[in-house]
Amino acid sequence: MTTPALELRGIQKRFGPVHALRGADFTLMPGELHALLGENGAGKTTLMHVAYGLTRPDGGEIRVGGAHVALPSPRAARRVGIGMVHQHFTSVSALSVAENVALAAGWPVDPKALRERVRALSERIGLPLDPGASAGSLTVGLKQRLEIVKALATETRILLLDEPTAVLAPGETDDLLRVVRSFTARGGAAVLITHKLDEALAAADRVTVLRRGEVVFAGAIAGQTAASLSAAMIGDAGAVTPTVLGAAPRAGPHDGPVLVHLSGIDILREGGAGLAVRQASLAVPAGEIVGVAAVEGNGQRELLRAVAGRLQPLAGRLEVAGPVGFIAEDRTTEGLIPDFSLTENIVLGATGQDPWIRRRRIDWRAARDYTSHLLTEFGIVSPGPDAPAAALSGGNQQKLVAARELARSPRVVVAEDPTRGLDIRAAGEIHQRLRAAATGGAAVLVHSSDLDEVLALADRVVVMSRGVLIEVPPGATRGAIGELMVTGGR
Amino acid sequence: MGAKASAAALLAGLAVLAGGLQLAGYDAVAALGALWNGAFGSWYAFTSATLVRSVPLIIIGLGIALAFRGGAFNIGAEGQFYAGAIAATWIGLQVSGLPAPVAIAALLLAAGLAGAGWVALPVVLKRRFGVLEVISTLLLNFVAESLVSLMVQGPLQESQHIYPQSDPIADAARLPLLPGTRLHAGIVLALAGAGALFVLFNYTWWGFRLRAVGAGPRAAEISGRIDAGGMTAAALLLSGTIAGVAGGVEVSGVSYALYQNLSPGYGFTAIAVALLARLDPRGVVVTGILFGALEAGAGAMQRDAGVPAVAVYVVEAVVIVVVLLVDAYRRRGPLPAGRPAERAG
């Protein structure tokens, strides 16, 4: 029998009162792509941080290639051939691509030689990059590419990928998985943390499922289905319909009054020169969910923010009924203030018309009661309305944002990537809320970086490509939409 | 929790001072005894030395807490204090015929406006060109000190044109004193200001939005639809106004005239006062009195134990460093990689 590339045995880890890992075992064989699944907060990232030397376990042992090792730091992990791609980008924006790779790999910074070395490396890996470009100027897809090149720059035999596809368009995801496959084909071993079960089913050889810090399933991917994996992830808590994987279309006519009306809108690029959106026209009636399919950086962000009243268009007519509920892309910096209590975060969304603001004074008792009511109604798991928002898991933070924005029956709802990084259950709940808002008579405009989510949620799909808004004909296939996103129909 | 850390910071500061004095060959026990006596040894010491010095520290500290809470780093309170003092002196010299309440109100109003005016340039520079207020407000301190120098040797110099100071202000413009002490009515203003700021931060819609801008400017703009830049500008202007009023109170209640070195660095010490109070107005009253006591005791220490008064600045420095360290530790947590999203499952 071959020796495992990486073995984690009985890993224990506590963060204060939270028991993040309860004796988790994990075995990674050479040459395999191993999917690591679990709900938000199940301990996936923590387990991989233990393997990468970022988190010191309270108990358990780590073996690499059969030998017992201690991994006090990422540097120690890299020395034994472990590389990691993190959930959040870790490149230095002000440095060039080549300098970022040198920084990660510990290579000498001799500009000319370094550029050649990085160019050769990225081409050998199959993810070509311009070594001279500044990392900050790269698109999201290319930034992700840089992260992978960095992880593979040293003699990496074990590659840990923490949700690398969350930010990628379908085509880019395929490229990435191809690269990972060729890495494993050369004898490398890779771990893929993902929330997209179809991705795990299509790409992985084996799978480990974590639930509340314990391994509940480990075995070959063959024979598994989306339903069996999500059952393992969620446990007995109930069969939640995996809406992300394609839900039944919402019935009902969409012939209410038009609540969002754009004609000939031009919008400047956020924090940059040039137009992000050119001559966009769109009408959304009450009760309809319009999905915006687009690859990162094609103007969808500016379009949604203009509709939400957060950006001023440069030209054109923009008529949006109020009030508007807005679920911002980045919940920890734009949606919430992590240091503020849940009540304060609810008050943050106030407009001055709220019952708990009287004569410009805040009635905290009423605001707290209202927050408690929202926590119950939206099923938000929290230590209570006085806890800081930072104490919530990602899914519950997002539910808090959704609760604040949707509870006041907005007539228009704008949602940017509302389920990014959420597990199936939390994503399903957010979807339900958006559908309920539409059924209740709101016009809903939603973008997701996951095309399948757009298709699952939307009554009608439009594509943004290079700043141009294109209506998708009814009945268009997923492939046709994907092509429109990339080519813009030209 | 915050109060504990602040108390620990103060104790650490005093311990470093005592250790340093002992190592430098002084009698640390005698020195600290003199410090205590100078600050709290008698009713007169407490009111006329400690509280008189606490008044400017509390008032300026409140202004700094307001700015920091609103996300603006006003390091220029010293300059705004001097701007207020100049304006107060000028008004104080003109109002001899007026009833006292009118004269004092005019003096304080002028001082506040001057403080706001002094911070207006940094506000405009920040709004227009993105110049960091940390730098612009700091640099304007030196300009303000030079301006005082210019004033007391020029337009505001006393009538004999001998000394670098102004004539004494009119009696009508002087704050009433607590009988038998040098403590003036500015203490009432300081306490009322703390109460007002506490209500502003905790119960008003405007104060909440101010705190939101300081705690999460992006979220305040995107989710709260607050004009974060405008809010920060307002916080800076108010903060400057308050520091200016402190300058007016000092002239009207203590010095009765303008001269150089009117402030022994109140504008800088007040930063430590505000930080140690964790920007809580109630705490600012407590830490303001503590630092007032240090300033008062420093003089006694020099007189009675022969220890240079500047040694107490060691305490202030240690306090600032410890408070910042505790904050950084809290923010980051004990784990290098602990992320909130994964901590609570």
C-alpha cells in the first residue's frame, strides 16, 4: 500500500468556547484530488490551516509522506512541500506578479532573471501570467491564477485550495481544475475546499465531509450524488432542498408596474477612469427576479450599485421606486460593521422613519426588541442582539444583512453575490427570502458570480459583457449564456 | 474590561516611573510621595492644582474622543487651543463695559470659532485633496505656537511693550472661582460637556452615525447611506471648536492673559487622556483628573524630591503604548490565523 502524502490524525482545536475540530482525521493520497466539504463553520478551513502551519492544533498528529512532522509556521509547511491557496487573496497589490511570486517562494529579487523565471513557471504550470503586471491591476480571475502560481512556485507536492472557484466564471473554473488535475497527474496531491457539490462530483477522486468539527464521511467520490453529499454535510437536521443546484422555476405572472426603469445609462468605473456601463437599458416589473450574469469586472457591479442608489450614473435616465433593499457584495466591510452589536448593525440600515428613532433619538430598547424579532424570524444563530457581528459565522452574518434589508418590505431589492461563500443551507434560505420578496411584489435584481445560481434564481436573465447589457432570449441554454458572457455576442 | 486594561496601563506607567527613578539614583518612594501630596495632599492641592489642570485636559480630551470616534485623527488640539486662546484674549480685552455673562459668552464663542477656523484648513485639504489630517493638524500646531509668539510681541503685547504677553483681560470676562481656591467655573463646563457627549454618542441618531463612520466607513456609506467624508469633516470641525473653547476657558479662568507656553502640552496629553478613557466621555472625566493630578504632582515632585517634572511624561508615554498594544491584541486576537467567520460555527 502506498504511503499517504498527508495524514492528519485526531486533530483537536478550540477557539475559546467554540470546539472547531473534534478529533478530525484526514488522509490525502499521492496523485489524488480530494474534495473537502462541509457547511460554514464545519472546520474545513481550520483543518487546512492546521496542515499549512497557520493554526496550531490543541491535539493530534500530522504526518507528511509517512514521517511525523511539526508545523509551527507556513514556512515549515512549505519546506515539506505543502502550498496553499487561501479563500482571500494574499498578494501585495503594489508589487508586480513576479515580485509577489518571489516573496512567497523566497527567491532573490533580480528583476530580469526573476521575470523570466516566473514567466517560465507560469507557462509550465499552464496558467500564463504577465510577470511585469502589478498584482493590484489584475482581474479577479488572474489574481486567483497568481495565488496558484505562488503556491506551486516551490517544490510543492501537496496543494491546499480553499474555495478557489468561489470568484471564478465557469470557463475560468474549468481552466483551474484542469491545472489542478495535471498537477495530480504528475504525482502531486491536492485538497479542494468547495461549496459547489457538482464541482466536487466532477473533479475529485475522493471526498471527506466535515460536520461540526468531525469527519462524517470519507471515501471515493464514485457512487456519491449531490443529494447524498449534502445529506452528509447537513446531517439529520432535515432534508433541505439544494436550491443552488437548480430549483423549480417560480410560477406567476410578472406584469406588475415597472419599478426599475433604466434607459441609456452610462456609469463611470468605480475608482477609475473610463466607462463601466455603456448605454444600458432595463425594465424590471414588480414581482420579477432579473438575474445578471457576468464575469467579474464587466460593469455588473456598477450597474447594480446605480440601481441601489449607491452610485450616480453619468448619463441616462434612472427611475427606481423606493425603498430599496441592498445586499452588498462584501458583508464584512460593506454590509456590516464587525465591531458593532447586532442591534447596532440593524440600526445602521435605518432611514430615520423607523419606529425606534424618535425625534432624532434612538430608542435602544425598541431597536433591540426589533433585532431579537428579526433573529428569530430569519433563523439567525447568534449569542443574542448585543453580541458583536464579528461573532457570527459567515452565513449568519449574511442572513443578518438580508434580514435588515428585506424586513422592511422594500419595493426594489438589489443583491450582489448574496450567497458567496455560504453553505447550501444558508444559500437556500437566502434564495427563499429573495423569492419571497419578489412574490410579495418587489422588483429584484440579483447578480451572482455563479452562473448556476443566476439560472436557479432568476425569472429572466440579462448578461453584462464589457459594460454592455444584453437581454438573453428565453430558452437560451447555459452554454449559450456562458458564451454571451465572454464574447458579448460579437 | 476596558477600565481594567486602562488601570493596568496606568499602573504600568507608574511602575516604570518608579523603577526609572530608583535606577537613576533618586528616592522613588519620596518622589512618588511628593507626587501624591502635590496632587491630592490637601483640598487646596486637589482643587487648585489638580482640577485646574484637569479642566483643559477633560475639555480637549472630549474633543479628541469626538474626532477619533468619527474616524478623524485630530492631532492638532494644541494649535486649536492656542487659536482659541488668542481669540479669547482679544475679546477679553474689548468687553470691559459688558455684564459678565455676556462678556464670558462672547469670549467662549470667539474661542470656539477660532478653534474651528484653525482646523478648517485641514478639513478642506482632506476633502479636496485627500491630505491626511494627522499630518496637517500636527503641523499647524507649530504655526499656532509661532502665531502666539507673534501676537504677544505685536498686536496683543501689553501696553508697556516690555514683556512678551498681553494685558490682563477685563474682569467681566473672567470665570467665577470656587471661594478659597483657584478652581474656576470651567469645571462645570467640562462635566456638562462630558454628559452632553455621552448622550450624543449613545442616544442620538447623529451620534450613532458618527460612530458608524469611525468603526466602518465603507459599511456606513454603503449600508447606512451616510456621507462618511462629510461626517468626518463635521467631527474634525467640532473637535477643533471644543479645543478652541478649552483655550478660551484657560484664558478666562486661569491665566487672564495670553503668553507663550500657556499650555504645557495640554493638546498632546489630552490624546492620552482620550485613549486611556477608550474614547468614552465618562472615562475622559476620570482620566482627565488623573492626568491633571500627574501634571500637578510633577511640580511638587520637582520642588520636594528634586526629580525633574518632565519625568511624569514617562507615565503618559507608557500609558499610550500599553493601551495601543492592548487594542491591537484585542483586534487581532491571540491567534495569527483566527478568522471571525470560522471561529463561531
